[in-house]
Amino acid sequence: MATWIKETDIAIYLMQGGYWISRISKYPSQSNPKEQVVNIGSIKDWFKRPDYPTAMTVALGTGAPEPQPLPAPPPKPPQPPAPSGKTNAAGLEVIKGFEGWSANAYPDPATGGEPWTIGYGHTSAAGAPKVYKGLTITKAEGEEILKRDLLVYENAVSKAVTRTPTSDRFSAMVSLTYNIGPANFQSSTVLRQHNSGNFAAAADAFLMWNKAGNPPKEMEGLTRRRKAERALYLSQDYRQFM
């Protein structure tokens, strides 16, 4: 943006965009009260700029208001904590603690059959391997399956949130999604309240997901898990519910 020089009754200004960006004040001469003195030594710096001034305006004795300084740029808004995209140790503890470990496929407790589960709560809905009655795996295989499953649910949460979560909030939502599935999470009050910034309401909404079966009935294990996830979401003591 171009610059120019403006002289008024009290100062000489380097102007840009209607504001002054540098100023040299005038002061009364000690030898002649009718004269003013200007220290013009710093003016040389004005002409070292790439956009050095090439014009000048003079407003002496006009009574016009003095120009205003260039406003400071607005402060940058604080950046929210970026999610790691990974479940933290606390979230992993909640998932493993409530899913438990099983080397043998077992039926859903609410249906007595599908979906069959193995390892750390792995079902066919999360991807390979397909779980069926009679399937067995080793602990090492279970750990690898858990890593792959977590990627599915971490990606689901990352894509659904529009307000950047803390590590604890992200991990709590991954644990919930691991249990109820991405589709249910995407339509959940937890997600809606989180994205609106109402974190207290989002935390309380975890408690809604404590029923299973047909007709749905409250499950004690799900109630404890939801309380643990709620506590983790709020960065509180989740272990008291495990």
C-alpha cells in the first residue's frame, strides 16, 4: 500500500491507508517562539522503505483533526487443542476394561446369538476377521485386531466432530463409538451437544446409552461404562466406575 507524508500544525506524519504509521512531532524553538523545530533525522528511514513516500500534503492552520495511528491488528484467537486422532491410555483402559478379553467367540448377551464377539469386544461390524461361533484367536492376534478396530472408530469420531476435542473427550467418544457403532454415534446427543460446545450436556448424554436388548432394558455393565466414559470426557476419575 502506498505511503505519503502529511504535515500538520503539530507533527509530520508518514501516512498509509488514512492512518499514520510514523510521526515526528514539532516543538517550540527556544530561540524564536514563533518558530517550531522538527528533528528530521528519522525521516531518512521513511525513504528506505520499499513503499517510500512520493507525495506530501500540508494542512497548516486549517483546524482539521490530526490523523489517527494505524490500528493494531486484532489478536489471534486462541487455538483449541488439536486432537491426536488416537485414543489415549485412559481411553484404552476404559475400552479394554469393559470389553474384557476372550480368546473364544461368544454370543451377544442380549440376543444370545448375533453379533458374535471375540478378543477385546471385536465384532464383524468392525471388519476382519469375521466372528462366528467356534472362532478362537491368540492374545497377540487380539491386540492386532484391537489396533485395527480402534482406527475404524477413531476415524469415525474424527470425521463427526466439528469442535476440536481434548484428548480425554476424544478418547471417551471413541470408547462410546466402539460400543454403540459409528451410525449411532453420528446421531447421538453426545455428538450434537459436543459440537454445539455444550460439554456438560454432552457428558450427561453418555448416560443415555445404557440399554440393550429387545425390548431395551438397562444393563448394569453399560451403566458403569457410561459413567466411566462420562468421567473421562470431563477429565475426572473414571476408575471409580470400573
